[in-house]
Amino acid sequence: MEATWKQELMKYLSYIGDDPTLQASVIILISLVFAWVLDKVIIAWVKSYTAKTNAELDDQLVDLLHKPLFYSILVIGLSVATSIVKLPEAITSVMFPILYTILLVLWTMFLLRITKVILRNMAANEKHFQVLHNQTLPLFENLALILIVILSVFYIFSSWDIDMSAWLASAGIVGIAVGFAAKDTLANLFSGVFIMADAPYKIGDYIVLETGERGEVTNIGLRSTRILTRDNIEVTVPNSVMGNTKVINESGGPSTKYRIRAKVGAAYGSDIDLIDKILMEVAKEDTDICSFPLPVVRFRMFGGSSLDFELMGWISEPALRGRIIHQLNSAIYKKFAEHNIEIPYAKQDLYIKEFPGRAAEPAVTAEQPESEHNTKSNKL
């Protein structure tokens, strides 16, 4: 195949003479003209056409493509011209690998840039590519970078007739040794990859760990996840732990809204309709409680010494939970005091069976009901 196209080329070049130097010069000149026409005419026309479309990917593709195409034509023309001149083998054995290396470097840079552009466009459209989003984008970019660079290095070495089998065998042995020595680091690395791909939480989410830590996710790295607690303390958890523990994501629903619950007990005999009305008033008067979904009041159970109620409302984000529960509890206490509604509390009564130096009195075993408001005690 190579001999055929060379014969056809030499047949057309014979019309300008038999001088190899002249023929090589013509080849170089033709490649220059063709590269210029491609860059200034054809690429410009394609760019004007893609500018009319709404998509940005085609414009970026044309911008990145014109330079490697221009220099590829020049390198190919120079390579053909060199083969016509028939330089000594000592020179061609070095020149051709250099030219091929230049081509490989040009197209490697193009592939790295266009891959980054494509991945970022895919990450911007999370509806169609759920695995690829802004959090996992660095992972996919690094994987694409490693793959392209490895393939490029392999072909560059092959163009210089360097045998890669020994290198690959050595890399395999080194990989096994490193795997045993850094198994914990690799466990964190793979867990970080799975966390980024599966996305059980993302930066900005409020999560609760099985060990009780609660805070905002500030960073998801390949080795660890960082959480900032409400006490402004940063907790760093290895990804191998995060991948094997129960994680409650308080911001992981369809929105960042979070439901809070204010629990209160009322003494038996209280007007439950009035309590329901008061609790709803407290929720509506608090501007931090969302109007949708509506707050609700539930009469939960008949407690040992109280009627147990629960006020439930939605807030805009989990970070506000502590402050708003404080506001609700304060308002409930004041409203109950205004309407003389008793909030029972636990208490103990102490009875003395016998005083020193006095006759024993009958033992009293019955206790006062726990709903009494004041603690009673007999003083010695």
C-alpha cells in the first residue's frame, strides 16, 4: 500500500523534473498552501456555520481542531519530502520518530482539551448524565487524563522502537508491591471514587454519621470527607469509613427543607382544642417556619402525667434547626403561661417512716400523683 501511493506520487512529480530536492521543495510548498487554505478558508467557513447554532460544543471543537490539523499537514508534508530526498539512514532513523512524536503530542493535547470540554458539558446536564456531575467531574477528568497520557506515551515509545513489554511487567510488579504497602490508602481511594460516583451526599449537605457527628460537608476528596460541625469544628473522616457506615443526609431530599418537631406536655384536664389553637398560632407567628408545607399539630399520646402534643413545621435548611426550636419552645412556654395551661414535670415525694426518739408512725407507702406542681418534703 505504501509503495503504491509513493509510485503514484512520483509519477506526478516527474512532470516537474527528476531532481529529488526540487520535488521535496514542491511537496513542502503544497503542504503549506493546503494547510493555509484549510485553516483560513475551510475552518473559517465551518466556524461561521457553527456560530449560528445554539450549542457551544461545536464552536469549541472547531476552535481546538484547527491548530492540530494545520500542523499535522505540515508534518506529513515534511515527512513525505524527507522520504523523497532519501537522506542517510542515520538521519531518517531519528527524524521520522521526531516527526511522529510531534504529531502524537499535538493530538494528545487536542484530546485532553476536547475531553475536558465534553465532560464539562455532560456534567452541566445532570438530567441525562446522573453519574457525571460537578462533584464527580474532577474524577472523570483525571481518569481521562491518565488514560490518554498512557496511550500517548505507549505510541511515542513504539515510534522509537522501544520495547514496552519489560516496562509493563515492571509496572505490574511495582503495582502489586504498592498495593500491599498502601492497602489502607487504596481503600480510601476506591471508597472516594465510589462516593463521588454514587453521590450519597454532596458539598453543602448536612449529614449525620452513625457515631453521632452532624455537620455540613465542606470537602469530598479521594482520601477523606470533611464535615464542619455547628461548633465550627472540622471533622475529617476517611472515605473507607464513610463507605461502610450509615449516613443520614438531612439535605438529600427533593429540596433542602427540613421538618422540625417541638414536643410539649399539658396537664390532664387541659382544653385540648385550645392547646391545638395555641400551637398553630405559635407556628404561624414564627417567620422562619415555611408556609408550605403547612405546619401541623398532633396529639400524640396519653402520657404518665401529661397529654403529649407535637408541633411540626418545615424550615428552609437543616442548619437552622437549633435556633428555630429554641424560638418555638420559648413561644409555647409564654403562650401556655398566658392561658394558665400547666406543663407537668417529674418530681419525687419523700416520706419519713420514723423519727429518732419518737414512736414509730404508720408507714405511708402511697405516693402523690406525679402531676402535682410543687414538691413536698417533711423537714426534720
